[in-house]
Amino acid sequence: MEEGECSSGDSRNPLWRKLWHLNIPPMVRIFAWKMCMNVLPTFVNLQRKGVNICDICPACGMEPESNLHVFVKCEVAKRVWGCWLDSPIDLLNVNMDIIDIAMKFLNLKFILEFKRALIACSQSLSRSEGKWIAPPPGVFKINVDGATSEIDRNSSVGVVIRDATSNVHATCCRYLQGQHLVEEVEALAMECGLLLAKEHELSQIILESDTLTAVSNVTAAETSGCLGHVYQGILSMLSPFSSWKIKHVKREYNRAAHELA
């Protein structure tokens, strides 16, 4: 029996029962079920269905993009799991499949531990970003940042979207293909933040970046120069939002996005 399959006599039936009774949004529950059933459209699964596509992970470029790679083995995934310092499972060195990992986490003790970790993370963000100001009701604030390195490492971007109550609505951290100049990676971080906002169907946004040049070029609709096409794309992405603002903030007010990048 392959990963994700089940039958009426499957010993993993408790997993399905616990999963469908979790007090989480239905779309998250369905996504988790698809992950456990190994039916998400990873590049490996698409190849199995006959799609002519390279199966190498676009985030790290190191291994085929399988279900286990996306959520556990990929360097990007490891960076995310590495932020959970008190994780009850050592996911950086784990040797289990997705279903076994899910069964471990669905243990009540681990769920409570995860909730405590979320609360601690929220409190840590509040302390480190004491000057971060929540947006007005109905508006979502998107903080973006980019990172580039002088050593042989791909550039990356980080995005955090929060609502009027300071709750995290969505996050994203992504490796880019190759190394980019500072202004370019910051502009690409803006683009990533807007894409994430559109995926979540947000209509009113405030976009914040700690790079004055990128913010100034977007607000001034500066589309000439070598990055003109990137800024033009950002302006085009902004037009469908019912209201939007782009603001420059100090690095310390943008710490959450900076940590993700």
C-alpha cells in the first residue's frame, strides 16, 4: 500500500477521524487531508499523471519535489520548522513519512504544545516590533523584505500579512533563482507580498518595506531603468485592490518579514 492510501481496515483510521474533527477552517482541513493522501499537485505527482515537467524542487533546486520533500526535506521547509525551537518532533532529522508525522502531531499533547508555541511566537513578535502599528479594521498590512548574500547562496524573500487585531493572516518565505541586487530582491519581495494578498482575496491593503528606493519608485510610478519592468508589474498588480498604500518603514518595524527572508 502506497503512502496516503487507506482502507476500512487501515490502522491509521484514527488519523482520519482526528483530522476531520479538528477545529480548523475547512480549507485547511481539506489541504491536510490531501497532503496525507499524497494527492497534492507536487511536481513528482504531476509527472506521474503524465505532465511533461521537470520534477526538481523550484525552491531549493536540490531534489525532486515530492510530498515529503515539500513539507519536511526541502531547505526552505527546514528553515520554517527550525523556528519552532521546542518542537516535540525533530523535523530537521526525522525519518518518517508524512502520515506518521501527522499522527504524531495529532496527538493531543503535541497540538497543545503547538498552540503554546503560536502564542509565544505572537508575544515575541509584539515585543520585537513594539513600533509596528496595526492597520485599520478591514485592512490588511503586508510587511515584505528581501535578503541577498555575498556568499554562494540564493537570494530570498519574506512576507507577513496581519490584520487589524495584529493576528497573522498569512506568511511566505521563498528562495529565488540565483543571486539578485538589493533593490531587485526588495522589489521581488513586494511582488511576492501582493501575490499572496491576491491568493487570499484581500481587497484593502497597506504594503510596507524597509527599502526606500523600492518604495519611492513604486509610489512615483518609475518604470524606466533596468528594474522598470518589475515596478510596472507591481503597479499592475495593485490596480485590482479597492484601496492600497505603500509605506517605507524602519528595519526594526519590519522585523517579522526580515526574519522570514
